[in-house]
Amino acid sequence: MIDSTRHSGLALPEKSGRWRAWNLIWLIYSVFFFVEPLQSGSRRDWLVFAGVYVCFLGVYLALIWSRHRRTRLLMLAAMAILGAAYYPMNPSAGATMFIYVASLMPFTGGSFSLAVGTIIAAILASGAEGILTHQNAWTWGSLSFLTACIGAGNLIQALRRGATERLLRAQEEIEHLAKVAERERIARDLHDVLGHTLSVVVLKSELAGKLMGSDAERARREIGEVEQIARQALAEVREAIRGYRADGLFAEIARARRTLDAAGVSLDCQADGLRLEPAQESVLSLVLREAVTNILRHAGATRCRLEVAADDRTTILRVEDNGRGAIEREGNGIRGMRERLEALGGRLEINSREGTHLMAEIPHGTGARA
């Protein structure tokens, strides 16, 4: 009878007045109110009918235009009371009001149990009124059955609509979280890429400045390398925005050796014969890059030891230096390393009492999850 799912202001409280005005079309079912007055033709019946109909219109308009759930519930209660009081004089109007109550209740914003209880109450009230007023059993039975069908149908539609709206909200939340995660990933990648590269650029620029007077040829080579590193950094920034992937752990180790050699830090490396999953290799490469960047920036070390080892369960990366250590707090770089490892179910340990000892551990079988 009343398809409030698509057009009811109760189901769509956020819509404009134009949408709410569409609900006036359901007043067409109030034509059943006129059955009894037209049959009796009594002036008194018409006067009572006019008063009841005006009250019904006021309650109905308050229902579809109200934005407050409490007001809607009060208006539904008023409509139910009006229907029960008018039923003995006009059974068609009273039964129709019960149908309005049952059909509109699922869209008032009340709970599921309240909607079910109201529909059941409307069905029982319609049947009880028919019995008490000695209506034909077929008449009040069919009206009660109609109330049950419309109420149950609209309740199912309201539940379906609510589930759809919750799904849309969940999808919006997932999209928002995905954007946040992507921004955090880009921030970590840019920090890892630019932090390391700019440290190398500063180191080589300082070295070229010192060599400018004594060894101009080497100074030119250092400046040439600065240009190459800057171009590489530009390409890596673009890759980071698209979705950064490391070149590989052994390529990163070779890069670390060149960088540390240029800074006067000797590297002792042990990392042979390892087979890593792509996700593990990418994360360990970025951890190694950040560790080397920290050595260049903060450690003041002369020696560095690098070890990558694996057993049946885990892969472990260790980076140790003989620098000043004494890390007081974690910066963005260390937090980025920790977040990357934890995303793969791994962990990060740092001991900076005598130099800096970094250990990154990743369990096997995490590539698919990453």
C-alpha cells in the first residue's frame, strides 16, 4: 500500500522539502475514510468525519516533515489513538489508520524491536476493534492481514535500506583509511628515499668543496656523482608516489658500501646465498637504507658491520656501528622502519649504549599478507 522506502520522508530525513512533499501522494489511501460517511449520509457523521480527518492530516504532515525521531513516534502514537477512537464510528477509517501506523513505523528511526512491537500491536488492535464492534469476521480479518503484510513488507525494506546505508558508510570509511594509509606510505618512502640521498649529496658536496683547491679532478668527479645521485633521487621520488619498490637487498648493500666508503666508514658485510620473498626484500632494503642514513647523519662512526641471516622461521638483518650511539628518542625514520616491519609481523630492536646495534626480524611466509 505505502512504499515508504523510496519516497517516505521518514526513511529519508536528510532529503529536501521536495522529497518530503512527495509523501503527500500516499494520502490517496485516505479515500477509504469516506466510505462510512457516504453510506450513512448523516450530517452528524460528516461533521465528526471532518474533525477527525483534519486531525489525521495534521498528524500525517507532522510525521513526514519532522526531523526528530521522538516527534515522529509521538505522531504515530497519536494516529493509533485517533484510529482506535474513530473505529466504532468508521471502521474503514480506523483500520486504514492502523495500516498507516504499521507501514510508517519501520521508517521513524526507532529500534527493530519497537517496530515489530508496533506492527503486532496495530494488527491486534485492528482485529480487537473489529470483534468489539461486531464487524464481519471476513472484514476485520482481511484488514488485520493487510496490516500485517504491509507492516512486514515495509519492515523488510527498511532493514534492507539500513543495511545498504551501513555498507556505503563502511565503504566510505575503508576508502578514507586507504587514503590515509597511502599518504603515510608515501611519507615514509619519501623520508627513506630523500633522507638517504640528500645525506649523500651533502657528504659529496662537502668533500668536493674540500678537494677543490688540492685535487680539482677528483672534485669534478664528486660533483658529477652528485648530479647522478640527484637525478636518481628524482626518479625514486616519482616511484615513491606511484608505489615505491626497492631494487633489491643486494643492490642496496652495494649502494650502502659506496656511500659509507665515501664517508670514510669501513663496511664488513656478511649476506650471501639468501633467498627472500619480494615483500621481505623490499622492507629490509628500506630498513638498511635508513640505518645507513642514520650512520651518516648522527653516528660519527668509523666502522660498520652488516649481517643478513635466515633460518627456517625468520630472516634477520643486523647493522652495527662504533659511533656515539645514545639514541634518546625515535624519529620519523626509526618509526617508519618499525611500522614496515610490524606490517609483516616482524619486529625492530635498537641498542645504542655502545655504538648503535640495530636488529630487524621478519618471519617467513609474510609476502602474501604484505
